[in-house]
Amino acid sequence: MNKQKNKELGFGKNVDSNFRYIKRDGSINVKRKGLPLFRPFDLFHMLITIGWVQFLFLTALSFLLINGLFALIYFFCGKGAISLIDYSSPVKTYWDSFFFSIQTITTVGYGGMRPILLSTKIISSVESFIGLLGIALVTGLLYGRFSRPVAKIKYSDLAVVTPFKTGNAFMVKLANQRSSKLIEAEVSMFLSYSIGEGRVNLPMELDLKKIDFLAMTWTVVHPINENSPWVGLTEVDMKKGNAEVVILLKAFDDTFSQTVYSRTSYKYDEVQWGAKFKTSISTENNQVTVDLDRIDELEVVELNT
Amino acid sequence: MNKQKNKELGFGKNVDSNFRYIKRDGSINVKRKGLPLFRPFDLFHMLITIGWVQFLFLTALSFLLINGLFALIYFFCGKGAISLIDYSSPVKTYWDSFFFSIQTITTVGYGGMRPILLSTKIISSVESFIGLLGIALVTGLLYGRFSRPVAKIKYSDLAVVTPFKTGNAFMVKLANQRSSKLIEAEVSMFLSYSIGEGRVNLPMELDLKKIDFLAMTWTVVHPINENSPWVGLTEVDMKKGNAEVVILLKAFDDTFSQTVYSRTSYKYDEVQWGAKFKTSISTENNQVTVDLDRIDELEVVELNT
Amino acid sequence: MNKQKNKELGFGKNVDSNFRYIKRDGSINVKRKGLPLFRPFDLFHMLITIGWVQFLFLTALSFLLINGLFALIYFFCGKGAISLIDYSSPVKTYWDSFFFSIQTITTVGYGGMRPILLSTKIISSVESFIGLLGIALVTGLLYGRFSRPVAKIKYSDLAVVTPFKTGNAFMVKLANQRSSKLIEAEVSMFLSYSIGEGRVNLPMELDLKKIDFLAMTWTVVHPINENSPWVGLTEVDMKKGNAEVVILLKAFDDTFSQTVYSRTSYKYDEVQWGAKFKTSISTENNQVTVDLDRIDELEVVELNT
Amino acid sequence: MNKQKNKELGFGKNVDSNFRYIKRDGSINVKRKGLPLFRPFDLFHMLITIGWVQFLFLTALSFLLINGLFALIYFFCGKGAISLIDYSSPVKTYWDSFFFSIQTITTVGYGGMRPILLSTKIISSVESFIGLLGIALVTGLLYGRFSRPVAKIKYSDLAVVTPFKTGNAFMVKLANQRSSKLIEAEVSMFLSYSIGEGRVNLPMELDLKKIDFLAMTWTVVHPINENSPWVGLTEVDMKKGNAEVVILLKAFDDTFSQTVYSRTSYKYDEVQWGAKFKTSISTENNQVTVDLDRIDELEVVELNT
């Protein structure tokens, strides 16, 4: 066992030893209570970080619901409230009210249908104002989604313990999944596991901590030597200690000129002992190609002892 | 009394000793005169930083006022200025002018009402141009409000002096109130109090200055030992010296990839001597939960002497 | 004369000794030739950095010119090209075309006037597309103008040489002119003057280089001691050497969480020898007030020799 | 041969020795496979980084295609689907449908043509919603294009090897091509060449690594002395080793207050041995002028041996 200083992560000391700090997608495994009900920033944050399909679905749904609601209000304004509307049946009236609502909120305003009564004039005014705020909001959300500088790093599904020089090493393979350029990429790792009553977080020294361009794949190497918290530990020890390797990556995103962070973790059962990564780089006609699909390809090797 | 170097805050030396540097909400307690009257940036800054209710109220109010004003101008353009307007009574004419104004500024333009005279054609052109600028402005304001990277930290209402190891410590509890991730959080503290004629600002060393993730609550601990400016001072001394503890927090906001700052202060009467924070973290079924409502819960303890 | 290392500014060595590096407003005194003709970014940069009056004037002018041009095109499409247009006189036709153009580009589209011929249908389609791009552009410009993080620092009109401790000091007074909070403000200064054939740039050490909050005024002090490039130099020497003091300020803007820079310079004839700054801070009823109008107030003092 | 430490760039070790790391425009010479098909961020990134002509062309093309498609849908809704449309011939019907589509998506909505059937009411509602999203997207793209902080550095076409002091030096000339101010500019260089089986990347020390203002041209100088990886190497050796000099520039952009990066590389055949840069700075009437067109002007000189 080595004597490196325990690292303070911010998760406290009384955390259950079965706890996983960081989920595979990099999110932190903590729930929070007691937050205020109306939290515009967190709503914005959610709409910025969800997937595109969910985002477009939520936007379209909100659009439909708001128009459905306004259609209902116009509907109850009664006959003659809006010009040219078909008042022959309630269903037709509702649908025409719905389309009038859409023409108002999008500011298309063809004008065939237009408000006649004072009530519909007021409501359509309010609706067009809400429409403007909505357009402003969607513009901000779309821009926010695109301009938010996040590193999208593809980490290998499994980490490996593999022969390295005269000993062994813990290795993880990663690559930039985006077309943005990541420069000055830097990785830090630590091992968290339970020992006796408590849990320790020990830094893992890397063979190469920083590279200038994250243009290809990067196999991050932690040599298991006398300075490593891994020294002397077996696959069984790791399981017993509910071990988790946390990986933090920091880089400079050249597109938006900002520092970006990424993180992930590997639990003991996501580490393959006695395997190594195959290469995912090929060179043909002076063109270097990185194949992100092959980042997970492993082959079995004999570990040094 | 220790010999640590006085810290220069930027508040000068001739400040009244009853002065509070930093208000609880983190704003700086200084008024400024002699500013130019027309300050677009400060107006923008205000509209970005006020609460949501005020912001929406101000936006709606401006919208109503501008339209009320344009309605007045259309009203005075006289009969026949706008098609389809009800000229049977001044009130009706004004209201129709008002709705025409709204249909113009929002660019809805149904077209039932449309400018007939040269005067109203010119005015409605100007108004639609102003409408575009207004939409642009509101878009910028909404985006600015959301994307502005601010740490929203919940600090405990009271700080405590509590037993710590063989002595005592000054402690403050804090948590991130937002769903954005704060990483590499760092806190610095200093004690400001009056001694003789002058006022000193002395740094307070922390047991743990930096954590990797501000995911749970963080109890920041200043041990009262021989290096502490608190050593030998009693609750009464603190009151006499009009003591204020200023707290600065710096972290990296993972959502917008920017460094954010937060600050607050505790005056001598916001420090509870002989109390400690109860835990606000619970673990159930491998799920760690932080309860922000319980951040202020204290229990009485006996201080070490 | 001291032996401090010459600082490399980036202005080269063959610069005329009458040259002023930095203008009072902080801009760099260099002209550039050979730039490409079409430079969208520089145009954007200009529209972001000019004053509000110029910006609004340019925006309104562009709006008028574009519509004037489209009006001309519609005009030449001939009679019956657009419905409801007054074809009784060329002037009336042009004006109606002009208003149709505005209703199209702003997307108001009342619809009384609408394109009838194929030619006007095509042109109005193009115009409405240009309108959308224009709205997008103005939105970006407005947001860019507001969100661009710039320190707006008010520097005292004159610098002073004033008694300080047992010797003298060169002093400049400055304050934040905006309501945004500037924290961790840091100043560096150097003296540039001609000696013999060449020109030297020598750093000037400051009594206090950094403050936590730029909340009040800050009098930056360079003591004229044996380490100072000023030592032994008189007002006459400064004039002979065409001396210029360049001041660089760096701070963290709390509103947009970004580092901002400001700079200015004082030529030899903007330095008052034997004067000191009056205070511009007053405390009443526990409220500290900074008066930016009084930042330039000086009083005559006797220098130490 | 010197003993400087090999620099790790992130390109791996098995790269073909004919490979060029960095293209002249600063892009990294690596292709990537295995990316997901739908990558909104990369699309955004592309639309942000392509030239203005391509961007406007793609925007206009998308606009035409979307409207062409919707016109087709309206066309197949049959006679009477939209008011006022010319149904006398399929071509005329299609064109009128096309213009109706444009009037809908731009939210102009004159209203002469308006949806009559339920089908066209639904389709035009969808189209106006898509229009809003499109406007939001274009706004974000335009702002993103302008506000993205990139250094646009003009590097001399050729690097030179030129006499310097008692020896020689490798020199590159560069200038800021934009009107934005670049401050605290910093350059690092390294030489990459093949030796035996492998390829080494050796840092090149610079005479001046950092300047305060990149206001004029900057000739970056690497003296070829005993610490230089160039020492003892001839033009022929450079060709044999397929040498490449990679240049990284980092500066602070004063307009958007962000750190920006630029890079380029010179292959062995882009280095002129025995030449020096002519000056491109002139001073007239106290006005310093930099001529970017003359940055490439060379004159032949004799090298020191």
C-alpha cells in the first residue's frame, strides 16, 4: 500500500461504500432536495442539455399546447369573434380558432381570419406578445444548445490492465467525437475504493498527462509501479473494495475558445485484466485516418507478474 | 494577536468602522455618484440581473406604453387614417388604434386594419422598424439572462463556532442551488474588524480550500489555532470590533465552461458560538440525497477551551 | 539610471521617438494597410464597438437605403405590379412602393398591398428573405454590443507626481464607470522614453499591484525610489525624452464572468508635478459613496527632494 | 544533435514519415471514421466555420429547397386549397404555391393567398412553426459566426534562414489580419523530422516568446545555436528528414475577451535559406503604418557559417 495523500472530491466521508461517484455519462450521482419550485435557470439548463429529439419534441408540444389553449379561449368568445371562421359546428370552430391562434403566435397574420370583438382583439394582442417572447426564447435555446462548449469524448467501453514495459499498466482509450479541435488536452485519474470502514481516493500518476492535439485516439496509461495505488491489488481486491476509477479530462476547445471538461468512471467490473487495445489508426496514401468504431477492440494478452 | 499580513480589499482605509463591506446577497455596499445619465450597458446589466417577475413586468409594461403612445399618434392622424377602424367614438377609435399598433409592432399585420394616409404609412413603418429592434433586444435580454454564468450558492443563514479536533473552528455551510455542475470549487475567507483607529482584513486559513465537485453540501472549516486571526478573540471582542467575515467562492461552471464567483459575508451577530451543523445528506438504496432545506439546521454543542 | 530589463511591447525598435503608443482612449496608435476589401468580421467589430448614436443611425440609414432601393425596383415593375398602389403619379407610386417594401422586409405584410405580377412576387420573396437575415443580424449586433465584456474605466485626466513617504511617487487615479462588478483588478505600468538614438520601455513597480474589489476609486502608486526608472529624472528630462507612461489594467468582470482589459497612457505633458488627488469618497449614515465627478480634483503640494 | 526532450503532440508514433501534421491553414491533417450520422453540433460547427460565400449560398439554397418542397405539398392539395392562386396551369399553380410557401415561412403573410382547406391550414401551420425555428437558427448561426473568437493571423508564405548576430536564425513573420486587438501574444515552435525509423518533435527556443501588443508585424526568431534542434542540419538534411516546423500562437482577443489560438506549419520546401524579410512598417507624420501586403517581401542575404 502506498502513502499518497487522500484526495478530497467533495463527496464527504460517510458515503455508502457501494456508491458510484460518477456515472458513465459523466453526470454526478447525487440527488438534491429542497430546491425552489420555480427555477427558470434549471429549466433552461435542462432544455440546453437534453437530446435533440427530446428538445424538438418538447418545443413542438409546447407550441401545440399553447395554441390549443388559446384556441379554447377564442372558441369561448362566441360567434363572430373572429372573421371568416366556420361557425357551423363546434369542432370546425375550434379548429379554425386553433389555426387563427397559430397565425397570431407565429406573427404570420394572413388576415383572412382577424379579431372582430374587443375580447378577441385583446387576447390576440396578448398572444402575439407571447409569440415574440417565445421566438426570443427558442432563438436563445437553439443558440445556447449549439454554442455551449462541451467536450464530447468517446471513452472505451472497458478499461484494461495490460503489460507495460517490465510491469503492467491500467489503460483507457479515448477520442474526440466532435469535429471541433481539442488542444492542450490533459487527463487526471484517481482510484476510489473502500478499505476497512472508510473510502479512499488516491491519485493515479500517468505516463503522459498532457498532449497538444487530441486529433487521434489517446491511450491514457497509468503504470502500475511502486507509486501506484494499484500496486499489489488483484482483480478480487478491486471487487471487494468496490473500486471505481474516476477520469477527468480538461481541454481547450478551439471552436469556441473555451476550456471544456469531460469525465467518466470505470467500476471494477468495467476493467478487463489481461487485454490490450488494438490500434484504430490507419495510414493510406499519406492520409491518417482514425476509426472511432474500433476504439473498443481488444485482444487478450498475458500480464507481467 | 497574530502577525499575518493585512489584505488589501480595495475599500480604502478611511472607511467608517460600522461599515459592512459585502451584503448577504453578495453585492458590494458602495454607492456611486457622477455617472453619465444615458448608460445603455448599465440598463442592460440591470435587466439581466433583476428577478424574473420584475423582468417580465418591465417588458410587458414597456410593450403597453410604447403601443399606448403609438395609438395616441394614430388617433391624432384623424378619421380615415387607418382602414376598418371604428370612428364612432373617441374611445373606440383609440382602442382600435391601440390594436393596430400592436399588430404592427409585433409584425402580425392581419391587414384588416392597415394604414391609408401617408402619415399613418410613415408612422407604421417607423413602428415596425422599432418592433424589429425590440424583438432583437428582448431576444438578447432573454439569452443574456439565461446564459450569464453565475454561481447561485446557498449559504447557511448563520455561521458557527464549533469544537474541532482539540480546539474550535469557525464553520460555514454552503451548497450549489442550481442543477449546473460546479467543479474545482475554491473558497477563501478573511476576517475584517476594527482595532484602535483602523480596520484590518486578515486572511483565515482553511482546513480544506478546494474540492473537485461541489455536488453535495460543503462545510468550510477555519480552525481557530495559533495562525488564526480569531485566536484569543471572544464573542464580545467580535461585537466590539464590528467584525465581518467575508467569504469568496470561485468555481468552474460546467454548463457554460466559465469561471464563476460568489461571495457573502457574516457580521458578528450572524455567528452562532457553540453550535454545529446537522448533516443534510442521506443515503438510501445506494442513492445519495442532499436536502438543501436542512442546510441551516443547527444543534448546540459545548466549545473546547 | 537603473538597470531594469527593457520590456518588449511589440512596437519594434525603429519607431519615431515622437510616436505615442497608446491613445488616451486605450486604442493602439498604428494604421494598417493591405487588408482585404471584404472583411465581415471587421465590419461586425466596428458595429459592435461604435457608440450607440452612430449604431442606431447606421442601422436606420441601412434600413432606409435598402427599402429605397427595393422601392425603386418595384417602381420599375410597372403598373399593376402591386395591388392597391396609387399609380396616379410617379411620386405617389414610388412612396407606395416604398411602404410596400417596408411591410415586406419587416414581415408585417398587412396584405392590402401585395405582389400581383410574377416579377414582384419574386422580388418580394427575395426581400422577405433578406429581411429575415437582417433581423438575425441586428439581433446578433445588439446582443454583441451588450454582452461584450469591456472594462469601462475612468482614468484621472492628469497623472501626478506627489510626495509619498520620505520621497515622491507617480500616481494615477481610476474607477469603474459601470455598474458591473470588477474583481481581482490588477494594474501594470511602464515608462517609455527616448534615450540617445533608441527608445526604452521600463516597468514601473507599484506599491499595490492588485486589489480584490474595484468598488471605489483606486489611486495607483508608483514610488520613485532607487528601483524606479523615474529616479533622477526631472519634468524637463521627461519632455526631452518624449516620455509616455502606459497603464494596463486587467480585472475579472463579475457580470459576464470574463477577464477584461483596459489601458491608457499619459504623455509627459499630462503629468502634474507637485499635486495630489483630493478624496472622492464620502461616508454618511453608514453609506459609502464614490463621486466619479470628483476623480480629477487636485490640490497643489510641495514635493520631497 | 542536441538532447532536448521529445515533445508529445498527440499524433502517436507510428505515423508515416511523409505525413504533414498541420496544414498551412492551421487545420489538423487527420481524417476520422465511425462518427454517428446525425451530428447537429458538427453541422453547426461547419456552418460557423465555412466562408461567407458558402454560408450565404447554403442558407439561400436551403431556403429555396424547403419552399420548393412545401410548394409541392400545397400543389398536391388540389384546386381551391389556397385562395387567389392561379389554377389555370400546373406551372402557374406551382409558382403561386411556392410564393405562398415563402409568405408563410417568412411570416410575411400578406393574406391575399391564404389556406382554405383543412389540409393547407395544417401544412401552413407546420410551415410557419418551421419558419420560426429557421429564423432562430439563422440568428444563432450569424451571431455564432461573428462572435466566435478566432485569431486570423497572416503568416509569411515562406519562412527564412537568415544571419542573426554571429550565427544564423530561423525566422517567420506574422501579423494580425483583423481589426480586433490581440494582446499578450505568445508563440511556440517545434521542429518535427524523421530520424532512422522514428520521428521526433523538438521544441525550438525563441529569442522573444511573448509581446504585449500584436499591433504591427512580428518577426519570430529562433536562433540556431547549440540548443537548437537545427544546429548542424543543412537544407538537404531537412528534405531527407521530411522536416516540418509547427508554429502555435496564443493571444488574448480584446474584443471578445477570450484567449484565441492560431497555428500553421512550414515544410522543408517552404523555408528559404539565405533570405531575410524586408520591413513592412513605415512612419510618416508621426503615424506608424503596417502594410500587410508586404509581409512576404524577401531579399537575398549571405548566411553566416
